[in-house]
Amino acid sequence: MLKGTQSKKRLVLFIAFGWALLILSNQVGDLKLYQGSFVATYALAITSIILLTGYSGQLSLGHSALMAVGAYAGALSIFNAGLNPIVSLIIAVLAAGTFGLILGVIAARLSGPYLAGTTLALAVSLPTLANQFSILGAEEGIVFDVGPAPARFGEDFSQYKWFFWISSLAALIMVWFIANLLSSRYGRTFKALRDNSIAAELSGINVGRVKVMAFALSSGVAGLSGALLVMLISGVSPSAFPLSLSFALLTGAVVTGLYNLKGVILGGLVLVAIPEIADSLVSRIGGSEGFTTTLPGFLVSALLILAVVFTPNGPGHLIKRKHHKQKVL
Amino acid sequence: MTQFITAVLTSLSSGAIYALMSIALVLVWRSTRVINFAQAGQAVLTTYIGYDLVQKTGSYWIALAGAVISGAIIGAVIDRFFMRPIFKRVKTGPIVMIAPVVATLGLLGIIQGLIGFKWGLTSQSIEAPVSTDGFKVMGTVIAFSRFNLLVLVFVSFAMLLLTLLFQRTNIGLALRASAYSPEIARLSGIKVDTVRTLGWAIAGASGGLAGMLYIPGYFLYPNAMDLLLVFGFVAAVIGGLESLFGAVAGAMILGFSINFATTYISGKLFFPTAFIVLVLVLLVKPAGLFGSKKSRGA
Amino acid sequence: MIRNKSMRRASLVSAIVATGAMVLSTLPAQAATPGVTATEIKLGISSPLTGSAGLSYGKVPGAMKAYFNYINANGGVYGRKITLISRDDKYLPTAAATQTTNLILKDNVFALVGALGTATHSKAYKAAALAKNNVPDLFINTGFSGFTDQTKYPTTFMVLPTYAMEAKVIAKAIKDNFAGQASFLIAQDDEFGTDGVAGFKTAGHTFTLAPILYPQGSMTSARAEAALTGLSAVPGKPVVVLFGTTDVTATILKAAEKLALTTKFTWYAGSVGADANTLLALGVKPTTVNGVISASFMPDAKDLTDPYVKQFADINTKYNKGITFDNYVLAAMNSAMLTVQALRAAGKDLTRAGIMSAIEAKGSTFASAGLVPLGYSATSRIGYNGYWVSQLNEKGEGKPYGGKLVIYTTDSGAGAVEVSTFVRPTMPKNGIPTNS
């Protein structure tokens, strides 16, 4: 009964938020819309990390590779097979999810650093595979063109607004789906697995199978975010998914809380906003060429460290802990 | 035939280089249960310090000593003022595994930034202390030089010395105990925090050695050891993360696999080989070649 | 009541209209053209400043700014000062897309100059809707021939000769000078490599073995040693062509030193990877660098007898303090000089369409340090269309191969490689263009 009202509440919340975004999109300029599209995409990617790491306890450094799988699948289906963009996004999810399923079978036997190492090796090697098969377009890559907005929106409908609508809608739907999943029995199973796999096993949970499922789901979500990302840059190429992207996503997830989905938008915002802030700070301060070019990276790293030191469990937990401390006293 | 001999020799050299990094990573893991991604940054930083020393004194060996010592100091400082506060705040959950990883990633960025501030972004080179020309064997020049030999010697020496330290000394025991079971170690009177700092110092020193042995064959710039970090980590995982011998073995296996695959099959297999070898090993032995199930902990 | 309301409404409306008219009339006359005011022209560049690509190309924006500051100190362009806004894209397509979009939407630049990289710029071009907004994309820093396709890149003007052109010139040089020897190609497995491979094919040149292609970042010393060992078994003195970045050229040359194979081969380093000073700085022995053949379309940065080089070097000393003057700085300042001439040729009433037609009409006559002609016309967006063959020496200089400067011109397709009698325009006094 409780579940019923909770999931209804969530649906209403998501729909309301969607409407708010729609209204907002008509008020702001192209630049903010473009940045907003990236926020949505990164928020979605962070969701996949939270699902896998925060909920099922598996650390992956290779999400950039999973995003790449989805991106290439999506690009191929538009460019080579001429399919509808919406279909291509679905294909991206399925392709990445299937890949994640296979990967998950391997990963289920591994833990901690062994899994980290495997996903790291995957992250560096998968993009280079694109150079092997000419159908994948090598370094120039494949164009990902979702086409202009439908004619009925009028000629002045900005391409950036169209991107924003697509990415926000896709992200909203997927995050809502995952949120529902995580508050259901499956979510509790994941959490049990994360907190104590032995106890989980003893209470009848098929640990291996759950781990694989989590991996597949997480990969599907990552694949969608990868396809959305290449939509925003109008094409996919191997260099669009470097190792540093995996690290950036992990950063975003940690900074905003690894254990629940509430912070994902904030995480996306952080990933988009921090380089911007660093850039504008640098242009105001000026200084030697060496200083101005390395400062943004420096600031991003500094923020990451501060976040980990002061809020390793995410800002939400920080507040909870304070209350807890007071109670104990 | 020469192709084969060259492949073997260059694999030995590559393997030795990867081993430099995998040893440092395993050291940190064994003594603190953390994967230190900043290792690449620390090693580059100490190598820049070494570069300055070479410029000032003209001697590679002084620079090497300087790099190793500064590596130890930097490692200790990082643990004391950076990792320790993190460990204090993070005790349970998968975040225990992840927070240090993410923190060390941030640290890597900061170190590379600092290097950029101080030394600028252009690349430099450090001259090797001994000849980099190949040995002449029966009239032909082989793909193995005095410098390659030097690196191999240093790697073997480091591996033996550090293994002795871990297995045969009280400090080594304290290091292992603090990593494996901090609470119990504390109860037996071990100053866990101090011991952990020592572990980071040793790993930092070994990273300093790694940089000074690697850079003369390559070039020096802030991101110079990023690739080595990835391969070093993969090698360490292949070897099992539990023993330094495993670290070297894993590095050699990786070096041989990549070199032979790129020479005889296709140059494009450079990165994929690492992944394939790693997966093959882990499928058969999920804890790595020389790792054992019981010591996997966490 | 109604009358009051409608009166109030009427007065409100007229107040708004009046204010609006006042506001509109005080807007600068150039409000229609972004990035241009009565006193300023804003240009933008997205290029790698950090990361491994930043090593070679990090100097470009600073060098261009130095030249623009020199021009600004001497009256600017029809009284307008040029401001170059530089954004770091780390050689990543995602970053290039966002940074270029930022340049257009946030910084409101008039035009882009010197955009860098194929994978990066092809994504950025589309993502930032440069075609739709008719944003001039001037003098891009890449030799990929695909950018001359005006249906895909209608506002783009190349400046570098294409990699395919270079391959054809190299092929001719090998045929003319090393006809009896075997030849091999080691190339980066991306647009350099593949454009170059295609160029060799068009020129009809077949290498003795299939080209050795390596993914970016994977040419380690081990790999180089293995490759050279394999090639060393070939009799005679084969020609080895290296089509990659300077750090890879250095790695391969150092491997040759190790294996005592430096004199076994005739080395041909593609222009992207042949900066002699960088090779020396990366530890390649001077005796090894001596004799390496390359191709260039510019005078060597060390040749201070060349008036353009001397002028740019002086500007570098005054306006780009702390940066060593090298071939990258020379090329960047040269592009900046071309940009100033384009701005001037577009006239005082500066518009985006205007500058593009100006380059089409007059661009081929612009003064520049390039020793080969510029190919701009109503139908062509190709910049420099040729090369001269150079040879490096121990001092890090590039001198004409064979002692005499011979300029070749060609196209990216099946056209022949021809000797050109091109004489470049005299440098404007003090390096300050006065064209119109």
C-alpha cells in the first residue's frame, strides 16, 4: 500500500519536473539549453554509476567504454541503417545492456581492485577498436544526426532546444524507471548484496545473478547517455570517450552522493559548471600561459578532493550524520 | 630469428618498466589497501625534481637519490595530511573502496597542475647514466642496451629487497597486519597510522625510482606516466596484488603478450591485448595469478 | 472608469514604445554582426592547451595573440582592436564541441581562427552550428583534406596543405632521388596516416611492405625497435617515411640509435613530426637528426635572413615574452597575419559574409611567409597547396634538400606534382598589412 502511494508520488514528481523543464526551456537562451543538455546526459551517466557502485557495490572504471558501445550502436543505426532517432536510442540501450550482460558475467567473479583493473583495461582498449573496423569510421567517426526539430514546431525552433528536449526526456524516463526499480524489491536486493554479500547469499539471494543484472542495467543506462552525448557533439569517434570521462563520472557520483539518486542532477551540474567557472575565473585573473592553462584542471581536482574529504558519503549523509551525532550526545 | 630475439628482449625491457609501476602499486595496496592513482603523478613529480638535480649537478646518480628520497617524503606527506583524514571519515560501505580511488584521482590532477605551474608544459629529456646503444652480439646489434640491463637489475633488486622487508622484518609484519586488519593490529599495540605512513613512504620511494628509470628512455612531461599507470595497474592485478613477485610476474606476462601480439599479429592490438590477457587470467584465477582467496579481504 | 483604464493603458503603451525607440537608437550600428563593435573585433580559437597535444600546439593561441597585440599597437584594423579568445579543448571532441559553442553563444565571437584537429573540429563544426550561423571558420590547423568539402563545411578555409598533398610530394622526391631503394611507411592510425596513405596511393607510389599503422599513443620504444629490426633485413638503404607526431619520430629515431641503424635507412619525417628543435630537446642525437629529410611550406624558424621570420621573431620577443620562437610560433603568427589581411580586405563595414567573399576574391594574393602559393578562390577553400623538400641538420635547421629551393604544387586528388615558379609577395613594411 505504502509502495503504491510512493511510486505514484514519484511519477507525479517526475512529470511535474518535466513540465517545469519544458516551461524553462522556452525562457532561456541557446547556450543554457546546450549546457542543460549536457547536465541531463551526465546526470544519466552518473545514475548508471550509482546503480552499479552505490547500490550493488561493484566498482567500475570503464563506464566510458559502455557509453561508447551505446554511442556507436546508436550512430550506426541512424547512419548505416537509416533508422528513426528514437529507435536508435533504444538500440543504444539494448546494445550496451547486452554488452554489459556479458561483461557482468565476467565481472561477477571479481571484486574490488580486480574488477577495477578489468574495467580500466576495457576503458582504454575499447575505443581503439573503432580504428580496426572501417565501418566504425576510424578517427573521424560516424555522424550522429538526430535531424532538425519536427516542422510543426516552426522554423525558429532552435536545434539546442530540440537537443534539450530529447536529452531531458530520455534522462527523465530512464531515471524514473531506475528510481522505481531501486525502491522495489530489486533495489533492496542490490543493497543487501552491497552491504554484506555473505549474508545476502545465506538469505537465498543468487548473488552472481543479481550482480550480472545490475551490471547489465547499469550498462544499458550508460549506453543511453553515450548516445545522447554523441547527439550533442553530432558524431561519435574514439577520442570522445577517453579514460578521463570514466574518472569524471566517478567524481560526479562521489561528490553528490553515491548512495541514492537524489543528487544526480547536482552531479551533472557539477561536471558542467566547474570547468565553466574555472575558465571564467582564469580569464579574470590572467597570469602566465602555464598558469592559465593548468588552473581549470587544478580546480576541478581540488574540488574533488574537498568533496571526498568532507562529504565522502555525499552531502545528504553529512546532514544525517550531524543529527545522529547530536542524538548520541 | 632476429625478429624473435628482438621481441624477447624488448618484452623483457617493457616488462621491467611495467614492473616498476606495478611494484609501487602493490606496495601501497599491501600496506594500506588503497589503489593509488596518484602514483603516476608522484613519480613524475619526483622525476622533475630529479631533472632539476641533473641540471644543477650534472650527475644522474645524485638525481636518482634525490628522486627516491623526495618520493619517500612526498608519499609520507600525502598519507599523513591527505589519506588519513579520509580514512577517519569513511569507515564502511563500498565508499571505503571508492573514496580513496577518487581522492587519489583528484590528487593526480593537482600534482599534474602543480608540475605545469612550476615547470611549464614543454617536454624535457633526461640522459641515461649508461649507454643506450644495443649490445653487439656476434656482429649484430641487439635490441638490448646497458641501460635496459640496468633497469632489469634495479627491478629485481627492488623486488627482492622489498619482499625481504615485508616477509622477514617486524616492520614488514606490522605493515601487512595494519593493512589486512587495522583493528586487530591496533589492539596488538601497532601504531597503525604511523605504519601506514611508512608504507606510503616506501611506495613513494619506489615510484621515484620508477620515474628515474623510465624517463631516460622516453620523455618528461606532466602526463608522461599516465600510460604506465594503466599498464602497471593491469600488471599488478594479473599478478594478484598480494606479492611483489606477482607484480613483476604480471608485468612480464603483460610485456611479453603485448610485444608479441603487436609484432606478430597486428600493431593495432596494443591496448586490447592488455584487456584480453587480464580477462583470461581472471577467468581462471579471479584473485590474480599469485593472489589467494583468503587474503582478498574487504 | 473604462476611460481611465484605457487612458492609463494608452500612456503605458506609449511609454514603452518611447523607451524602446530610445534603447534601439542607441545600440551600436554593428549590432547585427556579432563580435564586431566600433572599437573591437572578437575572434575565437578552440585548441589543445593541456594534455599531450598541448605539448606541440599549446603555443599557438599565445603566438597569435602576440601578433594581434602588435597590430593593435599600430592602429588595429581600421581602428578596431582584435581580441582573441582562447579556449582549451584538450584535443577531445566533446570539449571542442562545447568550447566552440561557448565561443559562439557565450563569447559572441565574429569568427573562428586556427581550430585544431580533425576529430575535434569536425564534431565542433556541426555541434556549434557554424554552417547555420554562417560563422567564418578561418585558417584551421589541420591538413585533413575532408575539410575542403564545401557542402559539409561551407564556412571553412584551410591554410595548411593537406596530408595527401604532402604524401604526393614525398612520393615524387623518393622517385626522383631514391628510385632503386625499398621504401616503407610508418604512420599514425588516424587521419594523418590514412590521408597520407591515400596520397601515396594517388601518386602511384607502392611501398615495399604494407604501411605499419599504430594507434595513437602505442608507439613505444619496444614497438619501434621491433619494427626497425624487421626492416633492417632489407638490403640496400631503404627509405623510411614517418607520418606521425614529433614524439613518435623521436622514439623511432632513438630506437634506430640503439640498434645502430641510423645510417641504414634514409629517414623521411612528415612535416607534422619533423620539428628539429623538439627532436633535439627530446634526446635525439644531433648526428641522427642531421640528414633527416622532410617537407615544409614555410621558411625555417631559425632562418633569420628571411624577412618574415625576422619580423615575427622580433614580435615574439616583444609581445610573447618567455616563449621560444620556433616553427609552431612562426606558423601561428603567419596565420594571424593572414587573418588581419582578411579583416582588412573585408572593408570597414565588417560582416561574416563579407570576410568570406573577401578571402575568396583576394586571399590568393595575401602576403605571408609561406613559400608556396595560397589556393583561395570562388570555388576553392584550399590554403597552401604545395611543399618544398627540406633536410634537417645538427643545429636544428631545415635547409633545402640538394642545396636549391624547389617548390612543388599539387592537389589532394589525381593532379600531377608540378614545379612552381611562385615568388611570394614582399612582406608589408614592419609586418603590418596595409591591404584593402
